Amino acid sequence: MAGPLPTGIISHSRKVCSLYKRALRNLEAWISMHEQYRYEAVLLRARFDENKDLKDLRKGKELLLAGEEELWQCLHPAPIYFAESPEGVAYQRDVPCPDWILDQWHPTEKAMYPKYFALREKRKKEYIEFYKKQYPNAPTTFHLDDH
């Protein structure tokens, strides 16, 4: 599952930084020993640093495309994802509680948080008034029987 589509122009330096980060994550997926991973990460950084002062944008674009191709060729078949990230195992696992659940609380439960529920009732009344001003012709009550 892909994230939102990028809008606007992405600079060359941002593209290079993104390639570097994806290459590091790919290395992390391939190498489990920390010492070996750090060694390979230093070598990868040295490869990027070789061309950091490059002034020719055409050459930079060629190097970027070659780097993207090289990364594509050696992608790990089962990359590591953070648990809460879009491809992770815990993505959207915790569904936020809907607001109407608080209306179902028992009065003794509400009594434990008097300031919160007083403010909540005030805000609900303000929202109903706002809604009536915004939509004067809208029905005020809804019935499931109406068709």
C-alpha cells in the first residue's frame, strides 16, 4: 500500500537523500549482524560522499538513476517495515473510539470527570446551535423509519 501522492517539485538533493535512506533500510534487511551492517553502511555513505560536490546536474541525474536501478536490482524480498507504518503489522490496529461512546457512560462514571463532561455538554449545545445556523432547513431529528 503506497502513501499519499507527492505534490510539488522534489529537489535533486531530496531525491538523493531518499535513495540513501532506502538503501540503508535495504542493507538493514539483508544484514542481521550489527557490526557487519555498520561496516556496509559506512561503505555506502562513502559511495554517496564521493559525488556530493558534483556540480553537473546531468551527471548527478545519471548517477541518481543508476543508484535507483542498483537499489531495485538488490531489493530484499521481505523488507523490514516499522510496525506502525503503512506496510507494518500494527498499521491502523488501534481504531479510535467514536465520540458517541462517551454518551453511553453511566452517570456514576461521568461523575468521576465532572469538569470534562460539563464542558462536553456545553460544546455539544454549541455545535447544535452552529449546525442549525449553518443548515436551517435540515431536519433536526432523524428516524430510521422514514424513507
